[in-house]
Amino acid sequence: MRYEPIDPQLFIANRERLRRLLPPKSLAVVNANDILPANGDGTLAMIPNSDLFYLTGVEQEQTLLLLYPDADEEKHRELLFLREATAESELWEGHKLTQEEARKISGIRRIHGLSEFPRLFHRLLCECEHVFLNSNEHPRAVIEVETREDRFVAETMRRYPLHEYRRLAPLLQRLRAVKAPAELALVRKASDLTAAGYLRVLQFTQPGVSEAGVEAEFAHEFIRRGGRFAYQPIIATGLNACCLHYVTNSSVCRDGELLLLDVAAAYANYNADVTRTIPVSGRFSRRQKQVYHAVLRVLRQCIRGLRPGKLPREWQKEAEKMIEKELVDLGLLKSREIRSQDPDQPVFKKYFMHGVGHPLGLGVHDAVNPTQPIQAGWVITVEPALYLHEEGFAVRLENDVLVTEKGPVDLTADIPIEADEIEALMAARSQAPSPNGQTRVSARVGRGLGPARRWAR
């Protein structure tokens, strides 16, 4: 792994939190993700199962976690099963975790080879009364490929049809939504890496550079600092920014255009999610700045509106009302159009058609029940936008915010967002990079980013 070791107390505490939610005589099982095929004999990079990582810190393929807090024998109450390494697998694939290494990472004392799982699983199924199995229950997930977890669920229910089965996903969603201090530290680290990338790109971008070149600047900063891209980066100049999930990143950035950057880092599997919109030339036009300030006002108001107890749909409605007002002020809508609109097809959706934010953590779009009120400890993105197809540009801004009882805390407040600050930083881009790859402009990253900004209610 590229990141610094995580204190296993985080995973020990996460398992304890899950245990408290399980009814008596309950057994829970979580599987690793598959390594997915590419073309020919190729495979894609391993994507750790977020639930398994949350509970164990282990990222290795074919791993299984079994929790049975009421097992008759104490040694069976918490079991981790690992793929056994062979000389051939280590020759072709590299080192596999030893039992002692997995014990050190997870804090689980009883580690077994995968070949021992069927025997122990059968024994504990004969003891338990409830079996909690996992699945992908993200509300927006498109399930087209059968996962390792899916196959495990189907086979277990076929072999043991008389057991009572329950869903583990709602319990894990409930737990993962509220971030522990150690998790927040990792999200902040991802935000720090993201800030370094943006500061580098601000001094790199100018007319004639390619979207791909900008992507490479982010990659340089993230990877050398022990991170990776949190998601496929969106680097969209001009009209490309009006495509919500534009990922081609192949156009040339031209004078007079805006460049939308929806790019962030992940660190230790915890994600940031940040968007900025910058002028390719280094200066916003008058119209571009009008739209930019409108979106920035909405972002700030939406951050202030994040408080425990509010329903996500209420927060979304508040954002939409703000967007409507800004669209009228910008001359893009008339008040009478809003008064006479079809409630099922509001006119603002021509310019703003997506959610204003989503939970963030081990998932870029963390799975949370959308009917559940916002809680202290959630990290939520705030991402208002305006897409002006007819004018050939879009502005989207996105920050990551921690919800607390004392008010929202902006975890990404140190990533430049004021139009004047962006212009000032870009004006200094003629300064050449230093030999170690750090630019003079980004010296504040070397000093350490300032504290997160707390927003008053």
C-alpha cells in the first residue's frame, strides 16, 4: 500500500459498532470484491470492497470476514479468512498477506486460510439463528454484473434454505455515514492532496494546453504524495463542461474559455470530491464572473444550511429555490415562467439538473438511505452549478463539508475558490517549477494547509 499504516483501533471500533446493531445469535459475512477481467487475459486493478475495508482494513482479493458475537467458542466470534499464497501466485502477482500481517492491520486475532472457511462456516450456521449477508444497496447502483458477494449469497441460500436471512447493507450504511475522528483525518488527507493538485494546475493552465495535460498535472501531484484519483477525472473546457460526466479529456483549452475541473484525490481509500471552474486565460470575462459569483453564492448558502435533522430532499429544495433566484437575476429566467411552470418539470432544470450534494467517505457517492435525516458526523459534498449551453460554458463548484452540532465545517476551504484569488494565482503561473516538481506558487502546501473553515449558521 502507498499510504501510511492505519491504527487498527479504527477497524476494531467499527466491528464493535456493528456488533451492537446485530440481534442475538446473529452471524454476519462480508466478502472482498472480485478482480475484474479486462480484454484477453488482462485484469483491472483491484478495487477494495468498502465494507470489508471499513471493518478490517484489508484490501486483498478473496478475503472473507465472519462475525458471530454469540458463538459458543470465543475463538469463533471474529474470524478472517485469507487466500493462501503459493510460490506461483507470489511470482506473478507479488506478496500476499501473511496471517500475522493481516492480524496487525485488522486487529483480528483469529486468521485462517480460505480453505478452512467451508468447515467453520457450516459449524457456525448450525449455531446461529440469523444470517446477515451483504449486497450493493446504493439507491443509484446499476447492477449488471454478478459480484462475488452475489454468488456467495445465492450459494449460501441454496445450501441452507431453512435459515433466516437478513440484509447487512442497511446496518453498514448507517454506520459508515457517521465518520469517526480517524476517518475524518483520512478524508482531510485526501483533501490536502487535492489542494496540492489544484494549486499545481492553477499555475499550469493557459491557452494551448490540453485537457489531458491538465489531468497529468493532477496525477503527478496525487501519486507522488501517496494517493490516487478518487474517480475518473472530469476536465472539461468550454462547451464540454455542459456534459455532466465528460471524461474524454482530449480537447485543447482555448483563450476565453472556462475549464471545469471535477477532480479529487483518494488516500487510504477515503475520498475527496472537489470541483472548481477556472478561466483558461487566467481572467474571467464579465459574464463568466457574473455566473461564477451566482454559483458561489448558492454554494455558501447551501453549506450554511447543512445541519443535523434536516432531510436531504428539504436541503435540495432550498438549493433549487436559490438557483431559481440567481437565474432570474442573470436574465436567464423570468419570474412569470417560474410562477406558471409545471411542478413536475421546473424550468430551472434547463440550467441545473442534478443533486446539490451527496455523502462522501469510502465511497465517492457513499450509500445512505435518502429518506434519513442528515446527522452530525456526515461528510457531504456541496456542488451547485449552472450549465449554459447557449453561451458555451458551465460553472460548477464543489466543496466537502462535515456536519456538526455546532455548524458545518468546510474540509476543502483551503482550495482556492474566490474568483480574485484564482486570477491572482494564475497570474503567477509564469514562475517555472522547481527541480523537485513543486511550484513556487504552491508554497503554502509545503507549510501545511490551514484549518478547515467553520461556517456560522
